[in-house]
Amino acid sequence: MTETPAKSASPEGGKSAAAALNPSAAITDFGIDTTSMSTREAVGDYFSRLKAGQLGSLPALLGLLVLVIVFASLSDTFLTMNNIANLMAQGAGKAIIAMGIVFVLLLGEIDLSAGTASGVTAAVLAMHYVRNGNLLGGMGNGVFIAFLVVLAIAALLGVVLRIWAGVGFAVLAIALVLSGTAANPWIEMLLAISVGGAIGVLTGFLVSKIGMPSFVVTLALFLAWQGVILQFIGEGGTLGISTSDVLFKVANGNLSTVGSWILFLIAAGGFAAVTLGQHFSRLKRGLVTQPTPMVLFKVGAIAVVAAIATYLLTLNRAPNPNIVISGVPYVVPIVLGLLVLGTYVLNRTQYGRHIYAVGGNREAARRAGINVEKIRASVFVICSAVAAIGAIVYSSKVGSVDPQAGGLNTLLFAVGAAVIGGTSLFGGKGRVVDAVIGGLVLAVVENALGLLKQSAAVVNIVTGLVLLLAATVDALSRRRAAASPR
């Protein structure tokens, strides 16, 4: 009998056997970085990434710091707690719209209709409140039927696209419109968000299914929605909502002192729990992560800043000593809630990873089995629904809705906020927090120049220059990143 020669051991065979017996060996076998870094090495790595063009939100944060220092030296009232709280409420609506636009920008698309789409939702909200739920009487027979037909079409298109959230928005809007429910601030806000989601389905279908450029589609809808707002409200008309205590307090009310500290505990404690949980989980699995002292410092610094801000906001900040105004503004938990939700969706869900994949390389994502068409349509649904929330906030701030709602500079400031914060116009790079940081920058500029009694012309010029600078930094950083060795 001929003996079967023994198989020689190979390095590959040895590695595979080791991987089967030892999970850490498997990690190494697949090339996952398990190298631990000291604090000094981590700092050096951060500066290396900055040199390679990975700037993130750093330029916006540095610019915000410079603006605060400059305006604080020019105005005695800029850093008063009353003005800071007012600044938050002023900029919250546009910042929220920007948070929705981030999802669109991540795909390298644009939504120029987000501003006026939010205006449509604001007009529907205000009309439902003023007319005590009788939209038929407010719109007239022809417009009311057309409105319902558009919502029904949005529901059908949502089914075609298989975007069930969009279908739900459209169907809920139809149900609320037909129900004739009496004026109720919570119903009005739900109706506004539902109409916003339905509008997003229409936009997403035209862009993803028909294949029209998003710039052309949203520019056309920008003009169309302006006409719809004018039709709903009437030329020179105004629909007031300030008599509703709930609607008015959305942007003008404050948490109690106890509520403010509870918010602090939830926000700071939640951030610490999530950040430290992820850090120690990665350490346990042998994956690369930041040094523990750096993570602890970041968590501690944010907690201290949040505690100081909460304490200052709970003090009486009313200019009149006979009036008490204290507590964290309601817009803060609204923005924080949307920030947490948006960040979770982008960073911790398969859907979020698909958005980054499509934005980074659409063809590669398609070949990987991702439904690119559905992803492209869905971000417009998110954008318009979130824009409706922004509409609720900015309408609450002024206490009324007029034909200019969502127009003028609303969209420009919202897109500018996302880009200034660090979201790339070219797709594939950005975070929801970028919109918040950029929104703060623009709110500071608008608020401070108003305190200095500068004209609208100066505000627009300065804002435009800030946006131009942010776009330039984005383009240069991408060029630097492309040229740097990998």
C-alpha cells in the first residue's frame, strides 16, 4: 500500500487553527487594528489626521470661539444670560432644519425646498388652530380637495418606494385633515410633521425614481411651496398662534429649576454611560480605542460645562427685577433629543451605515446590495419631516405664520449651518452635531450684529462670508485628504 504523504503545516493553516481556538487571534487574522495607544500617541495621531485634512468640526468650533470673544468685547449685553437664552431660541428653528438637511447632504444631494416646505407645514398648523380644525373652511373646496389628493399621491408613491414611514406620514395627515378634530396644539404639531413627511415622499420620488437632479427638483418645489403658502394664508395675511399656551411656549418657555437639573442629569449621565460603555466594551474585545484618561477627561469636561450652563440658566435673568425668568429653554431638550436620535440613526443602525456608503460611493454601494434608490428617497422624507419640527419652533418664536414663513434666508441659513459645522457638500462626510455647531455660529452672528444695531445688509454679508470660508475649508481639506498617503 502506498502511504499518503503527510500534509505540510503552513503559516496560513497555523493562523486559521489559532483563530479557531483564540478569538483574539481571529481579530488579528482579519487585520483589525488592536494596537493600544498611550495618551501622547493618541494626541499625536489626532494632529496627524488634522494635517491630512480630516478637520471635522474644529474650524467651526474655533470660529465660534473667536466670534464670541469679538462680540463680547463689542457689546456689554451679548454674554448676559437673558441674551444667551434668547439666542438659543432664535437659532433653534434653523438649526433643526439644518439637522434634517445633513441627511441629504451626506448623499451629495441638496434640498432647496426644505425652507418653504417647512413654511407649508407651518401654514397648515396655524390654519388648523385658527379655524378650530376646519381646514375645509380655511382652504375652500377646490384647494382642500387638491390638498387631500396630493397627500393621497404621496401615500401611493411611498408604497411604490417601499418607504413605510412616508406612507404612515401621508395616511396620518389625511386622517387628521378629514377628522375635523377641534384645535389642539398636539394635534397641530403632529399634523405639521405628517404633512412634512408626505412632502418628503414627493421630493424623494422625483429625485430617486424619476432620476431628476435634486437641485432642479427642489428649486422647482421651492417656488411651488411658496405659492402654496401664499394660497393658504393669503397675500398680506397672518395666522396667529400666540394665544395657544403650548404652541407659544415651544420656543418661548423654560423648564423649571428642578426640570433643568433633571435634564442635566439625563443628558450628562446618558452621554457618560454611552461613551464609557462603548470605550470599555472595545477594550474588553481588544479593539483600538482612545486612552482611558482622554475619554474620562472628555466626559468630565462636558459634564462640568453642562453643569455650569444649567446653573447659570436657572438663575433669574429677567431685566425687570419684578419678573422672574429662569430655567433651561424648552428648545434645548428639543434640539438635544433630535441630536441624540439623529446621531443614533447614523452611527448605530444599518440604515445609517447605508447612507454613508451611498454618499461615499454610490456604485459600490449598489454592487454591495444596498437599495440606493430607496436610501436616496428616504433622506428627503427625513429632511422634510425634521424641517416641519423646525417650522413649529420658529413659528412659536414669533407667535404667528405669514406668507414669508420658511422663505427669505431660512433655507440659506439652514444649509449654511450644516456646511459651516463640517458637513461636506460632496457627500459621505458629516454628522448631525455639525448642524448644531453651525447653527450656533450663525445664531451668534445674527444675534450679535442685531445687538450692535447693524443692518440686514451687514448681517447677510457677514453670514455669506462665513459660509464661503466654510465651503473653502471643506474643499481644501478634501484635496489635502486625497493627496495624503493612506
